[in-house]
Amino acid sequence: MPMIDIKNSQDVSTATVVAGGLIGGWLSARETGIRPLGGVVLAAAGVWAGRSWLAKTDVPTTVGLSALYVGAFGASHPLAKKIGSWPSVLAVTAVTSAASYALVDR
């Protein structure tokens, strides 16, 4: 049985993973009509990013970025009612990815 070669957590671009999780989760749910599938994509990316946040920084930074990531998901829903789905997802993704880049990847 082949082993899965997982990228070293120090080498992961967390901003990219965050963007993929938020946009990919939303897109997966939207295109399949299966909302839990979007949640699975969102959660998988969150765990992947969290693993690297913790390896690259400290617990408070990891907790803060995790809260921001989950909060972005939650905030995108009411924001979508005001500005639309795509703009909402892009806005929360930009903020969350920028924070991840600034605090971890830079």
C-alpha cells in the first residue's frame, strides 16, 4: 500500500490554503447543491492551514487565525444578502488570506 507524502507543514502557503478552503467550500456547496460537502472542503482546508499555523507560529496566533477563518465563513452569509454571494466570499477570503499571509507566511 503506497504511503501518502504530506507536505511539510513549514512549507505550506497557508494563505493559499485558506483561499482554497473558503472559495472551494462555497463553490462545492453551490455547484453540487450538497451544503455539507462545502463544509467538508472548508473543514479540511482549515485543519490543513491550522497544522501549518501551529508549526510556524504559536498557539495564540493559531487560535486567532482559526477564529478568523471560521468567522469569515459565518460572516459571508449575512454579507451575501447585502452585496451578493461572489463578492461576499471574495471579501472574506481576501481578509482572511491576507491575515494568514501577514502573520504566518511572510
